[in-house]
Amino acid sequence: MKISGGGGGGGCRDVSSLLSVWESHVKKHRQRQKKEQERKDRSALTRIEQQWQYRLYCRTRDTRQRNVFDNSLNTSTHNTHSVERRAGEGPEGKVLDGPDAGADALLFRLSGEQWQDLPGDLQWKTFLLEWHVSGTKIQKLPDYLASFSLVRVLHLAKNKLEELPLDIGKLLELRELNVSYNRLSAVPAQLGMCRNLERLELAGNRNLSELPFELSSLKRLAHLDIAENGFASIPVCALRMSALRFLDLSDNRLSDLPQDMDRLHSLATLFLHNNRLSYLPQCLTNIATLKMVVVSGDHLVCVPTQLCSSPNIKFIRLYASPASDDNTTKKTKADVRGKRRGRRAGRQEEDDEEETKDSREKEFMAAYVSTLEDREEVPYSTTKVNISCLL
């Protein structure tokens, strides 16, 4: 092809044609790469490798080789690392099928502040279906996480995780992800590729204030917990999770709710307490499945009558006790002033205490609300009182 600068714009047309052909080749090349990657992800080789590792584990678990294969098994109650078999059921009552036909679910457990990294031999146990890691100082998940293509449950609460790897989107069998009370400031868009995800818990992360729109693809998600974060508005992606039944938005910075919340036509439980809401939108009355709403009544001045008086909805108002709040505020300020005089270790201790306090309050709220679920009537309002004892 001859390119010329003259000829009444013919050269420009030639360059445009050349660019068009080049872009077409690039596009086809990327499509081939994508298909090849998808083929590898679906390949039986990964499953065969997992079955082999699983059988090796079963063969060595009752011999001395088990001590080498699973080092430091059950070393202490505060610093434990173990792999265990469990005959159980999944979150929806389905039997958790192992890599080998008829196998019990295999779980990996790790706890203790001594752990700053995951044990090295974990990377060979790709047959695992569940991870339960909590109370550690681990800040980063390993690069080999994507090789655990069969994993269904990742419970990683109360660690020091600062980010989630982009490869988490390759865990196509993932059903539950709990990364509450870590240090996440963002969630990767690739998480939206986990189309089988049913439960997502992100509560108590310090700087988390938005979710990527790509999470709109989570059409099976039934439980979303983003409490105790910095959200000033409901994430747009959450309003497109059509299967959502439980939504916890408590302890954020919400000042209003969108007028299209009735898009969540399957929503049954909605937690909104400890925000800056002064009114609730009328659209909430259009959600026929709604069974429970928890709000803070201190600043709420406008509530749809159909919402708070419906016999089918347990509408719970929480009020703070002025006396206990004053005392708590004074004590908190005094504690902060005292700890500011300390070194960095003191500030770290304060952060850890705050994380623990938040999780305990959330657990208390969950227990309180559960007691109301089986009651025909609920109190018109509830006053939260702080009680401290010296023993």
C-alpha cells in the first residue's frame, strides 16, 4: 500500500484504512487471547491437579508424613493453623461436594496475632473449599489465590487486609466472602465476575466509601453488609442486585435514600440506624417483601405511615440515651487526649480497641434483632444504654 501526502486527501484515506486494518487485527488478537484464557480456566487440568493433591492429603493424614505436609497443626489456641474435614451443608442446605466424589468439605483454619503471612504449604492445598482466617496481622492475600478455583467460602474477617487481589474474580465457585473489620479502602471491580456469590460482608473497613458498578453483575447476591463504613449514599450497584434480601447500611454517613429503592423487590431486612437520615422515602412502601426496618429515631422526622404502621413490617426505632452519650463522649475525648500523648504503638492499640468495640456492638445488634423476629409485636422504640461495671 502506497502512502502519499498529496492527491487531494488520498493519503489520509490510506492512513485511515491502514489504522482500521491494524485495529481490526488487534481486536481479533485480544479476542483470541480472551478465549484461550477462558479455555484454560475451564480446563480439566486444574481439577485433576486438585484431585491429586486431595488424594495425597488423604493418604498422608494418618501417617507421620502428615506432620510434614501440615506443619504446626493445632499448635495452640491463640496461634492455630489446621486443615480439617467436615461433613456439613452449605449456606442454603446443599451438601458441599469435595473434589473427590462423595468427599466431605475441607476447611482451612488460621487464627492468632503471630501470623503475618499465610503458611507456605497452603498453596499446595488447592482442593480446599473453605478458608476461615481471623484475628491475624495478615495484610495481603497471596498471588496463588486464583488457583483455588473450587473454593466456596472465604471468611477473612478481623485481619489487617489492605486490599483484595484482582484475581479474586477467577473464583467462579465462590458463594460467601467476608472481609469485615479489615483495612480495605476499595473493592476490585473483578469481584463482579464471581456470579455465584450469595453473601458479601464488608462491614467495619476504615476508608471504604464506594463500590464499583461492576458488582451489579452479582444477581445471586442475597446478603450485603456494608455497615460501619464511610458511605454517603447507597452504591448504585446495590440497587441492581435483584436477589438482595438483606441490606445493612447502618453506621455510615447517609443523609437520604434514593427514590428508586423499590427496585429491590426481594428485600426483606433493611438496617439504617446510626446515619444522618431525617426522612424515609415513600418508595419503601412498594417493596412487598419488606419485613423489618431498623432506624435511628433521634433525627427522623418523616416516615411513611404505611411503613411504620403496617402489621407485616417490624419497624424498629433506636434512640440513644442522652446521659449515657454524654458520659461516653466525655470518656472518649479523655481517652483520645491521653492516647495522643503516647507513641505510635499507643495509636495502634487505640485502633485495635475501636475495631473490637465496633464488632461487639454489631454482634449485640444482631442478637437483639433476632429476638424480635419471632415476636408478634415489637416495642415502638428502644433506648440504647451504655453500661459499665468495675469488678
